[in-house]
Amino acid sequence: MSTRAQIAIQLGPEEWAHVYVHFDGYPAHMLPALARWKPEDILSAREIRQVTPEALDCFSPPRDPRILSRPTREFAHLYMWIGCQWVHVVPQADAPGV
């Protein structure tokens, strides 16, 4: 079974691109795999089967990322670029927004 995830990248004040990742989206895999990739690389990929340190395995043809007004976790895991590094974001139950 796939562990789906998304990567939210801020494009503007209220504009976030959400790039879909189809499998291996769990933090133990994704955080080391994302380490070499910058937000520009992820945006260029548009829709990803799997992230590895060596490559972004992308769908062909890819779908464009969803654009939302805030970072939103729609699958098992959400990753964001914060302070020049990738972070696994775990929303609090009572927190508005994520």
C-alpha cells in the first residue's frame, strides 16, 4: 500500500502549491530523500511517484500542483520548506490552518 504525501511550497502571501507524492511519503524516508532537493526542483517535478536522494520519479504526463490559500494536509503526511530545510508538519487538533 502507498503512503501518500504532499509537499506544500509557498508561492505568494496566500498561495501554496501542493505537489502530490504517491508512495514512500513517511518521514523516515522522505526527510532524508528530500534533503538534496530545493523547492524549485519539487515545483518543476509537478507530480511525483517517489522522492529519492538520487532522483524525483515523476508522473508522465504530470498534473499541475493544486494551488490553495494555505498549507493543507490532505494525505498521510505534509512537508514544507521552513528555515532552509524540509520539515514534516504535524498539525495540532485545535490549530486552524494546516
